[in-house]
Amino acid sequence: MRRFLGSSLTKKLVVALAGLFLIVFLLVHLAINFLLLKSDPSVFNSAAEFMASNIVIKVFEVVLLLVFLVHILMSVILQIQNWMARPTQYKVGTRSKTSFFSKYMIYLGGIILIFLVLHFFHFFFIKIGWIEGDSDNFYALAHDLFKLPLYVSIYVISFVALSFHLNHAFQSAFQTIGFNHQKYTPTVKFLGVLYSILIPAGYIVIPLIIFLSE
Amino acid sequence: MQQPGKLDAKIPGGPLKDKWTKHKASLRLVSPANKKKLDIIVVGAGAAGGSAAASLAELGYNVKVFVFQDSPRRAHSIASQGGINASKNYKNDSDSDYRLFHDMLKGGDFRAREANVYRAAEISNNIIDQYVASGVPFARDYSGYLDNRSFGGVQVSRTFYAQGQTGQQCTLAAYQALSRQIKAGKVTMFSRRDVLELVLIDGKARGVIARNLLTGEIERHSAHAVVFATGGFGTVYYLSTLAINSNGSAALAAYKKGAFMANPSMAQIHPTCLPVLNDYQSKLTLMSESLRNDGRIWVSSKKGDKRNPLDIPENERDYYLERRYPAFGNLVPRDVASRAAKERCDAGYGAGETGLSVYLDFKDAIKDQGEEVIGNKYGTLFDLYRKITGINPYKEPMKIYPASHYTMGGLWVDYNLMTTIPGLYALGEANFSDHGANRLGASSLMQCSGDGYFILPVTIGDYLADEIKTPQIPTDGPEFEEAEKAVEGKLSKLMSVNGSQTVSSFHKKLGQILWTHSGMKRNEKGLKQALQEVAELQEEFWKDVKVPGKLEHLNHELEKAARVADFFDLAKLIITDALDRNESCGAHFREEYQTEDGEAQRDDDRYAYVSAWEFTDENKGPMLHKEKLVFETVTPTKRSYK
Amino acid sequence: MKITLKIWRQESAQDKGGFVTYKMDDVSTEMTFPEMLDSLNEDLIKRNEVPFAFDSDCREGICGMCGLYINGRPNGPQEGVTTCQLNMSMFKDGDTITIEPWRAKAFPVIKDLVVDRTALDKLIQAGGFISAKTGAAPEANAIPVSKEESDIAFDAGVCIGCGTCVASCKNASAMLFISAKVSQFAVLPQGRVEAKERVQTMVAQMDALGFGNCTNTGACEAECPKEIKLSNIARMNREFYKAKIS
């Protein structure tokens, strides 16, 4: 068992499975976010209320948090090992044909992580009462934030980073869990690119609409 | 040591097909407990050395393996392309051990031992079994069973293949078996070592002196027996199909310590190689003989025709092999095909700018079988050709020319593969073995693997049975001392010349002399001239060679210099042997001895023997010993492929 | 044509090393890359300088001995070739070519452009074999193997152990190398017997030797001179998880 957990392949599997979980979560989260575009705050707020009170969701939240942490932790460990595997760099940077964004995953991940921390401050920490704010009206909070040009800029940049991250992550996760098929892999790759564009675009569209509608 | 004139090949008695079985049963054994106490040195780790080392270690011996490359996986057996023969008769074309034996013996122009050749054929099937079990992905047909193809000099399909990389797959299987034994601690691997000297104690082979190529350190290694599986010395011609670092130094060291060198002049010039294009060329890449299964060889019927081959109409093409040898056509043996190509080119019909190449054309095969089938069979070879030349062989014929490829000659060994030095064995291409005066395609992998997997591990026990009381051989004795001094002396001498010419320039000149006078065609006058020229060049080498760098260092130039220094002696042996043999047989073609239609004229009355040369001293020439070839089963016939 | 070469020179493993620039005035487009290097070395010897060291043996792309990092790519700009098969016609008059040794923790530099790749041997020793004892093999046709599977095994088995995959990978990972061997034996019935043990010991050895981890960048597949596919890595991943779960 220790050999299993200690292996690089196991770590990679964990990163991939956690990543796939997060990919699905992104979709669910986006669906709720779209409620922000409704003029009636109560729909979004009751959804938020439901999320905050339902026991299943509460458990899910812990799971989600753990998944995030595991994804990040394992990736960082692997990345450090990867850096150590080539102590002397080439003087001429690589010109090999590679999956472009694969080279920047850790940095893109870092940007997303910074956003997550911000996000936690605004929503999650209010919700659990660690910081002050109106925990009953997330709708208003979101709308307030989306009126700030700085916040919207950070938000957009973060989701562009997410898009790039997903661009490699989606197909890479399938490869890591061992799915590579002559016939279906091109489809997976296509879906990955599509997903990496559509989902972040969906997230970005919401604040932009709110910001521009002011 | 053998008495002069008394070469005992130790061929067992009895009917041909029972000899090996009976012999195995009569050999002495070493118990498992005693095997643990015995050390064996194996030099070289190709198909022969790798399989031998793995099999010996599996039996329980302590094995030390030496290679000059960084890894045992790089031995040049890896470059063998076309296939490996076995008499499985999977094609139901009446193949048998006897037919394989007969083809080999005839292919070798009746200059090999019957008993050895029959044994090679007899164990050929076990080799295929062994390789398949080891995971070699030989080609299969849609039934899931193994596929075969034909090779030169043969009218059945008995060649097992893995596209154009059969040698790679087999060598890697041996390498992997070796790796397993390294992991098990039964084999100690010494890579990046040049074995430069053999150490004899009381006349027995007891160790080697090796140079650590990374540190320059001269090392002593001892064992109860020593096995040389060091390959051939075709690089003596400078340009060859061999790896540029392949060499004959270990074999020459053995020769100088008393091992006889057999048939050194029998050097195979392979017909299907990439032609020489320019002065810089360091290598003539082989295009597998298997291509002659479906490819047709031709030249223009007009002299000096510089047209694009696609513009030469069918009726102006001379398919000279099909014309001269209707029975075998494009599948005549290598020596015949090479000479025929040389004949056409010398007569002015050669293709290309240099006029030193012939066409190998797949147009008809692609028309008959389709591009996909041809691609399946030769895809990797076509890609290789395209990568090197930029020409797509699916569309345009290849241009090929003969090149130095394989040495049938090598260290003389008896039926047990032991040289004339007790305890020194030679395997694979390093021995003179089973191919006579010409080797048929796909029989080298077969012989190397047979020697390594199935012959040596059995026969070496008979010798080691006497050694079970010999403790580990110490390396501080005077014999090791002396051998080490000799090596150090030679290397420092090379470093100290500090002349003006590079090692490679000498090697090129040597190759040119040999290629001109002792290549596909030889004559007395040319050979005598060559002997003179080589001696002069050798003298010049020791006066004017320039070896830069240091001794205590990775120094490729020093490695090369030590090898080239030995090539001069090997070249002289080749020429001396070629001069002695006043007949034409196989690859050895003396222009004075040919039939009216230009075929080789053998002289069985005077030359049905193996020439085994003994080193006398540096100033005197070698001494000839003759091992008479006795044919009990087969009557040598005129070798005709017409 | 005229070429400027920037060659990494390093006296020994301990030496710091650095680039030395050489100019060549008379490079033929017919040369292969090592032939060009040979001719430079010959010139250096004649000029009383010490030639640089680089590994090369078969010169036909099969032994795996050569391997240089040329202008930011292992084996240079030509696709699907080893360094020894690289043609100088891939370069133009006036080009500057920068040559570096393979870089990886597992491949320490020995001298100049020569690196130590024995780590690859250690990977094979860890389990890259079928334990078929000499003489114990059954009749070769006793076990039919479908042509499809046999072809997959062959395509994976053509690996020449040159280390290009490690050199090209931004993580210096040997995943393509071991996955080729794992795949070759995983699809063959003769190799299935030890499949579980093999994949685990090989992966453990890879981790222990300090190779990096695969991040599916695809550089190895793009640069492999034998065009070994990434699908082998996916297959190895499956084999590994299967072995661990069962």
C-alpha cells in the first residue's frame, strides 16, 4: 500500500481523478452562477441558501475542499520532482512540438489558486462567519463585486488562465487514467478544447454582462 | 596448446544427425554447487555474447561481461535486419534440418565443417522457440501463427523476421535475459571497457586486461575461462555496414597469444548497401537482403546511361541477375550478387553519377501485391532509405552497391567452440564457424544465438569440469603484470608518436588498399602489392600518427588508434590468406581461377581445408596449419545457381 | 556551406563546462550530422587542439548510442531520426547550430557531449524482460498471437534506448521508455504472466533513479526517432492501476 501511494503514477492518478471531479464541479457551479443573471435575487439566494444548509451539500463541500487540496498538493509535489529531475537546464529552450499549455500548468494553476483564495474570502468565509458580510444575500454581494473594474479584471484573467489550464488538463486526465484509443482519443481531445473554451467563457460572460449593464 | 599440424576439431563420430546428441551426452558436467565457484569472462554482448552470458549465469556460473559501448544493448547484432533462419517447415515447402544444413554448406561453397553446420541447423528451431518465449514480436500472419520469407541462396521460405529489425528484436531479447541476470547478481557488467589483452597462465586463458574508457584506467580481470564474442572485423575496410567502433582487437590479441586465425580472407561483401556518395562518408548502411525477395535488380542496357531510372523503358533494362541465374534470379547468394553488380559497373553500365550503383526496383512487386503489403514487409527499410537518401522507394528504384559486411573467417575453434588456447572460446562472428567461404542471409543471427544459447553453455562445462578445484584466479601474478605492461606500453607508444596524420586518415588509406586488392575480386599481383602497401602504411602509422588528448581520460581518438593499429595486422593476415588460397570459393574470388562465364572455380583437391594461421613473431609471417575438411555425408558439387 | 557551431565542452563531470564556438567553412549538404562533427574533429586534431567527445556507433539509427540536443531539439530539426541520421541538408548556409548534451539528473554528463545513460539499463534490469529460461521454451507456434497484438508489440519493441524521450521531456521523464517495454510484453501472452510485477518494479525503479513524472506534454512522442506512441504510456498506466488494485 505504501508503494502504491508513494508511486509517481499513483500521484498522477490522484491529480487526474481530482481534476476530472473538479471539471464536473465547474459545470455545476456555472449552472448556479447563471442564476445571477436573473433580475430576481431570490432564486440565486435560495439556491445559495440551499447549498449552505443542506447536509449532503455540506458533506460535498468538505469533499470538494479535500479534492482541491489533494489536486494542488500532489501537483506541487510532482512539479518539484520534475524540476529536480533536470538540475541543469538546456541553454536553448525547447522547440519540440508539445501540447502548448502543458508547459505552464503549474503557473496557470497558481493563478487559479490566487483567485480561489479571493473567492473564499468573499463567499465562503462570510458563510462560515469568519469575516463580516451579509451571508443571506450572496446575490447582492456578487453584483457589488462585479461592478468593480479591478475585480472583474482579476476574474476574467483567472478564468482565461483556467481555460488554458483546462485546455491541456482535460485530455491529459484521460491519458493519465489510461484512456487512449486510436478511435476515441481525437474526440476526447476535441471535447477538451471545446470544454476549455465554453466553460470559462460562460463564467466570464456573467460578470461582463453585469458590469456592462450598469 | 595444439601441436603445429595437429588441429583437432574434436568432431564426434557417428552419423551426422546423431553427432550433437551423442556429444552432449558424453560431455562432462559441473555440479550446481561447483558452478557457483567458477568465473567466466564474456567479451561482447550481442546475439552471441549476450545470450551466452545470460545462459551461463542462469546455469549458475559467475559471469563478467565486457562491452566497449555504454550498454550491452548496443552491440551491432542489433543492426541485423532481414531475419533468422530455422528449419520449422511452417510453410510446408519440404524444409528440414538437412535442407537447411545443405543450403548453408553449399552457400558456403563447401568450405565449412559438415558437423558444425548440421548442428547449427539442428538447433535452429530451439532458437525460434526461445526468442518467441522471450517476447520477440516476429511477424505473424492473420491466423496468429508465425510468418516466414525467403532469403538469398535458398528455395524455401524459412526466414523468421520482425520487419527490417529482426536483429534488434533478437539482440534485445538476449540483452533482456542478460539484464535479468544482472539484477539477480549473477552477471557483473563492465561497460565502456576495451578488452586489449588476453592473459594466459600456464597456457590457459585466465583473464583479460581492459581499459576503462571513461577513466583510462587499465584493469585486470580474471576468470576460469574466457569467451570472446567480439563480432567481425569488416571495419578493416574502413567503409562497411558495421558500427564505426566495431573492431578486431580482442581477436587479434588472442591470435597473438596463440589462438589460430582461420580463413581470415573470407570477408563478405554484401550486395545491397547504400553506395558511396562522397569522401566524408563514414558508413555504408545495409539495405536488407530480404528486399531481394520482391525487388528486382537491374541496370540500363546502355553504357553510361545517366537518365532518371523512371525514364528508362522496360526494354532497355537489363535484369542481369535474372538473366544470368534464371533458377535463383534475384535471390542468388550474396557473393554472387555482389560480383555480378561489380561486373556490370566495371563494364560501364552502373547507375547514378558515380556509375557505381545498380537499381533495386519494387515497381512490379507493388503492382502485383499492392503498396500496403509491400509496406508491411519492408516499411521500416523503405523509411530508412528515404531518410538517408531523400528518395521514396515506393515511387523510384533504390540505388545500391556492395559493401564490406561480414567476416566468415575468425578465430579457429573446435566443435566445442574452443580456440587453440585452452579455456578461450570464440562465439558468433568472432569464430570462423559455420559459414565457410560465404554466409547465407539470416544465418548469422541463427549461428550467434545457437552458439550463445545452446552450444557454449553445454560445451564449456566439459572444460570447467577440470577446474572445479582451481580457486579464484588472483590478478597479481606475473602474467597479469606482464600483460598490463604490454597494454600500457602500446598505448603510451601511440600517444608519444605525435606525428602529423590523423588516425582516420590512416584507416581510410588502409581500407582503400584492401577494397581495391582484396575485395570482391583478387589476384596474385594485386595481393602482393597490397601486402607491401599495408606494411608501408603500418610503418608510417607508427612514425606519423597523431593521437591528441590524454591517456587518463575519455579519449575516442586513442581508442580508434589502438584499433587501427590492430587492423594493419589483420589486413596482412587477410591478404596472406587470400594469397595462399589459389582457388575461387564463395566470397574469395581470385581472378586467375574462374570459369569461362566468370563463375568461381573451386579446387577441392588442393584447397578443401580450413586455413588456420598461427602467430609466430612480429617480424616473421604467420604459419599456416591446415584442417582438412572431410565430407562424409555430402559430396561437394559445383555451386551453381543458374 | 558555412556553419557556426556552438558546442558544449566540459572536461569532466566535475567541471563547470561551457560553449565553445567553432566556424566551419566547407560543410557539404551530403554529410550526416556526425560526419560533419567528425570532419570538425579532424580539423581540430590537425590544428593541435583536443577534439570534443560525442558518442556514436552504428551510424544507421539502430544502436541508440548517439544523441545530441541540437538547436533546442533532441536529434535536431528532422523528424523521426536519430542524430546519426540527421542530414546536413536540414541546415542552411550561415546557420548557427548549438549542440548540448542530454540534460537530466539521471543522465550525468561524462565529458563534452557524452552522458551516462546506464539508468536506462537499470530500468530494464528492474523488470523489462520475460523470465524465459534458456531451453525451457515451448514450440514457437504453440501460442497463436493475433497479428494486431503482435504488431503493437513490435511497434513498442523498436525502442533503441537512446534517451531522446528523457532528453526532450521538460520533466526528464522516462515514461515513454518504460511504457514501450511494458506495452510490448503486456500485449503478448508470453509476457502477461509477469505483467503485474513488471510494471510495478519498473515504475518504482524509474522513481528511484530520479527521472521526472509524465505530464503528457507529448514531446517524447514528437521527438522519438522510432516514433513510439503516447498510447503506450496510457497502456502502462492501465497496467499499473490494474496491478495495484488486483
